[in-house]
Amino acid sequence: MHSRQTFLANMNHELRTPLTVLQGYLEMLEGDYATPALQQKAIEAMKEQSQRMANLLQQLGVLAKIEHSTNADHQRLNMSSLISAMQKNTDMLTDSQQVIFDVEPDIYVIGDEGQLQSAVSNLIYNAIRHAGEETTIEIRWEKVEQGAKFSVSDNGIGIEPQHLAHLTERFYRVDESRSNKTGGSGLGLAIVKHALEQHQTRLEISSEVGKGSQFSFIIPRELVD
Ligand code: ADP
């Protein structure tokens, strides 16, 4: 299928679920059998679904902006601080998981701060949302021979091999039925891929079902100091 057509078909699919939920509750509120308790439930559900649609549009906006960006405004930035600063957010987001940061200090990168922040945070939040409870998530940033390497490793549910090549496609999810629970847009890894491409960097994914996953990238030496 033509990519524009695929995109429209996907958007249609993504918007249908929240819209159906909204319509259902609106109809219920219209009838006069809705008790105050039901009304309250309806409002909560409608808020959640409209938030979902707003997130989708926000993520699409981020993706479009990255795709159309150039490296004209890339700057030297302290990537180590950027990664370490994520720690206080992750501490708040999870208590059943252990999140470990192992960050080599003062590794600078030439790049776009917003895009690198998106890449790093999407990979970390994905591990938190998808790896499962009682897992350990390890975030590393270190100098390597080819440049500087960032990785997020978890010992969670893992991903079957046939999905790996598709994960960075827009809207691709391994398990559609879990996506309501995890609440993602399915755009996270597409954003990561495009943000990294703007830095001559490729996302590497390795995973084994039941053992865990690793998402990593190496910023090339020319952009690191
Ligand atoms: P989503 O909004 O669903 O998180 P992403 O593009 O960020 O979309 O990720 C695509 C899919 O990859 C997710 O729906 C999930 O199935 C899978 N995934 C991503 N990270 C992990 C992980 N650390 N462990 C297991 N599955 C993952």
C-alpha cells in the first residue's frame, strides 16, 4: 500500500477506539437513566479518551517536526547531564521496578537537545511501561571506541523476533490488546528512530522472550567530545 494510504488507514484505526468510547458515553449521558455515579464514571472515561487523542496529535507533531528538521541549529550539549536528569522522573514513575542509572559524566555531543531528550526518554519510558513489574532496568551511557553508547536494558517480557524489524514503524505495537493499558501512541520508537537519524545514529534492538530487551545506539565519534 502507498505510504500515505497506510498512514491514513492507521490514523483512522487509532482514532476509532477513543471516538467510539466517547460516543458511547455521550449517548448514555443523553438518556435519563444515568445516575450521578455513572455520570462521574462517564466523565472520567471521556477525559481519558480525549487525553489519548491529544497525546496522539502531540506525538504526531513531534514526529513531523523532527522529520523536517535540519542540523543547522545543532549545539554542543552535555548528554551525560541530560540523561542523569531523567532519574528524578523515573523514580516517580515506578515503584515495582528497579531503575539503575550508570552514566559516565561529562560526555558532550553535538546535536539537538529536544530530539536527543525525546530519544532517551522514550526508550526509558518504554522499558518502564512494557518490560513488566518486578523487573530491573539498566540505563548506561559511556564512551566506546566508535563514539558514545546509550543503552536501556531490561530483564522483562522480551519481544518475539518477528516483531523486531517493525517496532520503529509508526503505530506498530506488539500486542494491540495491551495498548489500552499501556496507553502509548505507537509512535514512540518512530520518534526515536527519526531523532537518531538526524544525528547519523541508528537504533539497535535486541530481545529475547522471557529474558528481556536492549535498546541502544552509538553516537558517532565525530559528534562526541
Ligand atoms: P508505544 O506507544 O506502544 O510504546 P512504541 O513505538 O514506543 O509504541 O513501541 C512499540 C512497541 O514496542 C510497544 O507497543 C511494545 O509492544 C514494544 N516495546 C517497546 N519497548 C519495549 C520493552 N522494553 N519491552 C517489551 N516491549 C517493548
